[in-house]
Amino acid sequence: MAGEAQGLSPAMRYGEAGRVSTGGERRVGVVGIVIGDRGRVAGRVQEILSQHADMIVGRMGIPYRERNLAVIALIVDGTTDQVGALTGKLGQLPGVLVRSALAPPIPVPPEGR
């Protein structure tokens, strides 16, 4: 399988538009992250976001210094499994609250149309 040659797991395959899929349809959505103790977990949050950078379309982060909070809003484009992996890792961190909202699957036309 072509995906295996590139180091991808056997469960991954190429979609019609040539994009890699993990078996689910890609969805666009928003992930909201509230970090309760910025100094304690901000570095780990950044590491996790970097690990999932391929599905993050946009990011806005606001430090709320008066309350020692940080609020991050992400625009994501990925499968529910991918978004779940991201939010699951973030949600395990102490003092981090994560919520996501995903739109229904939106067909992606093949390139060149």
C-alpha cells in the first residue's frame, strides 16, 4: 500500500482528492481551550498543539493576565478521530478545559475543479 511506504499505519488510506484519511470523513470545527495555570502547563499545551499542527488551520491565543488564564481558539480540519486525539490529550492536563464543535462532513472536490 502506498501509505505504508511513507510510514503511515495500515489503517490510513488516500482519499479521492489525494488527502490522507484515517477512515473517517474530514470535518471543519472549532476547539476552545482554557488554561487555568498558564505557567504550569503552557509548554505541554504547545507541544501537543505542535504534534497536531497538520490539522490546525488557524489559532488565536489570548492571555487573560488578570485571572492567570489563557484562552486559545483553534480552527481545525480533520477526522473525528484526529480531533478526539488532540482534545483527549489536552483534556488530561491539569487545569485545562477543552471543548470542541464540529460541522457535518463537507465534501472536498478533487483539485483542479
